[in-house]
Amino acid sequence: MPTKTSAKDNIWKLEDAKARFSEVVRRARNEGPQHVTVRGQDSVVVISTEELAKLTRPEPEKPFVEFMESLGLHTLDITRGDDRGRDVEL
């Protein structure tokens, strides 16, 4: 169960993250994503495998007919105009 932490509690300098990697991993699993900076710039985020699974879970495929109906094509006006082209003298 995640605990309340301030935004700064989940930001690590690279050297600190390396020295306390076990804690970074524990916090990623218990408290949420842990951000690692390099030279003051955001570089990577350590997340739990459960969080990764949520982020990368593919959407279930829809049956073809349901997919086509979801496109909203019924709102398109596809009627053809009366234009028959131009008259050409032969």
C-alpha cells in the first residue's frame, strides 16, 4: 500500500540512487515511481513491474464489426454530387 510522500522524496541524484539502490527499489514498489537525475536533469524513472504492466497492457482487440462501428463513419456524408464532368468536343 503506497504511503504519502512529498514530491522531493521520490527524486534521487544518480550517485545517491546508486549508493542506496535497494531503497530506491523498495520505494518504487511501495510508494510509486522514483525519479533519478543526472547533473540536475531528469534522466530515468524506476517503477515496479506491476506499474509497468499497467502502462504497457495492450487494449483487447475489438471484433472487426465493432471496430468499424466505433470509427463513426455513419456521420460522414458520402453521397455523390450530380456533376457529370465537362462536355468535350470530339
